[in-house]
Amino acid sequence: MSKPDNPNPSLKNVVVIATGGTIAGSGASGKTTNYTAGVYDVKALTDSVEGLDKIANIMGVQVCNVGSDDLKYENWISIANLINKLSTDDSIAGFVITHGTDTLDESAYFLNMVVKTDKPVVITGAMRPATAISADGPMNIYQSVALAASKDAVGKGVMVVFSDGIYGARDVQKVNTSKTGAFGENDLGSFGFMRDDVPYFYNQSTKPHTTKTEFSVDGLTTLPKVGIAYFSVEADPGELDYMAEHYDGVVVAGAGSGCMSEAWTKKLGELESKNIPVVRTSRIANGNIAGDDYFDHYKNMIVGSNLAPHKARILLQLALTKTKNIDQIKTMFEKY
């Protein structure tokens, strides 16, 4: 772990954990497309942010340097273990993770469920590579470090900072493929916003996170296999047979309020005899899934509430590290 040559004793210490992504990307001068992600290392990233050394003493760790589509479970587990270890150091105030935006919300939610510290953990990225005109990465890093060093951020779980917004890990989603304001929480709103280096909080999650969950990465090297089945008109239920043979659980991204055809419903109900849990979620970004006797009379069917399909997948994976009891897994989905 790199450390500053001349730390300022009046400033807090923040660890920046770099994983790659667009924020560390390089391309043709000034362009925002056709670039290579994960080129610059953590020192190059932090050194490029003017005034960063005026708000915190920066320590850097390079975990990997890839586009976030190429992250592995071992990377998630490694980051969680690193934070859990370093968080016991009283001299460290908080953590910032620089990350590709494609799967940033997945990493945020996983860490929100397994990191065991109340110290701020903030994830950020960029929509423009470091070589682009008006690159957004430096400001996102600056504000993330400021948030990680703030006493007001303690105990709020893992957060995402992006384009002045502060978002909770459970509900944040990438909502635009190209704009710099790429993240939001849809109908739940944000935790607050950043103005320069000052956070303003107005909301927080009521769901348990970090130190309040039963989940842990202790002893984990990977996660159970859970597939996401995307329903559409005349979707072939045969793909569910494949999942039944190769996966420990299934998440359905259903139409509307988690709905699917009679053929899909019956096929998923057949998994009841194999004790394979099936979580109903929606391909719609807003709203929640309520219980429905038509689907949920099968004992293996679980209501996904308002979790996005890819986050319901993470919760089911973590649940399966603790139990295969369907009723206990249902309780976890109600709780988290």
C-alpha cells in the first residue's frame, strides 16, 4: 500500500482502492469513445486530482486494473477482506474504490452486505476516460475522498458518489449508458449530494447493511451459482431446464410486477421438488414486487421486493452461503 511522503497530521487518512475501469482509461486525445479501460494505476489517478492532498492523506492499493465487465467474485472477496482488515486500523478514516461503471452497482451491493465496518466505503467511477476533454473522473474521486473522510458518512453503509450525487448501495442503478449523470435510485431518490467537498445528507436506507448483516466473506473463495432468466413474450421455458441442472438458484426478471407466462410458472414450480429457490423480480426499474398466490403458491418462489434482478441474484448467492432452507431465504429477502 502506497502512502504519502509528507502526510498532514491535521487531515484524515483515506485508502483509495483501484480496480480499473473507464476512470483509469486511456484513448485518443479528447475522445470519449474507443478507449482502453484500466490503463492508469492508483497513483496516477490520485496524482491527477488537484487539491486532493488538501482534504485527506491518500493511501493507495491497486487490486486489479480491468474493465468492470471482467471482474470476478475473487476480486469482490479480495476487496471485502482488504477493507475488513484495514478498517481495524484506527488511523484510517474511510475507503474509496475506483471502479468501472458497468457493474459498479453490483460491487457496491455485495460489499454493502459483507463489509464489517461502520467507516465510510465509497465507490465511484467515470463515464469519460482520463484522456477525454472534461473528464469526469477527477471530480468524482475528489468528492468521494471528501465523503470518505467525513464524520457525517459514518454508519451509512456503502455509498456511490457520482456527478455530485450520493447514493445508497442497495438501490443505486446505472440509469444511462453514456451521460455523465449515469447513476440514480429511480423512485427512491438519493441519500443527498456533494457540493465541492461538503456532503449534504437528506435520506438513508432503513435496510440492514455492513455490520448489521449475517453475511461474511470469511472462508469464501467464490459464490454459489445463480442464474438470471429474462422473461419476454414466448420466452422458451426450456432455458429454465438448463438452469435447473447447472445452478443453485434462479432469479426471474419478470414482466410488470414480476409476472411470467403459465408455461414459465409451471416450469419454475417444478424446481420446488429439487429445492431450488426462485426469486421473482421485475425487468422494470421502478416499483416493488408483492406476493401473488398465482405464482407464490409454489413453496420455492420468493418475492424479490424492489431489488433489481442483478442485486436479487447477489442476495440469493449470499443467502445460499448460509442455508438452503427456502423459508429462511424468504426471511432474508424480507429483511434485506
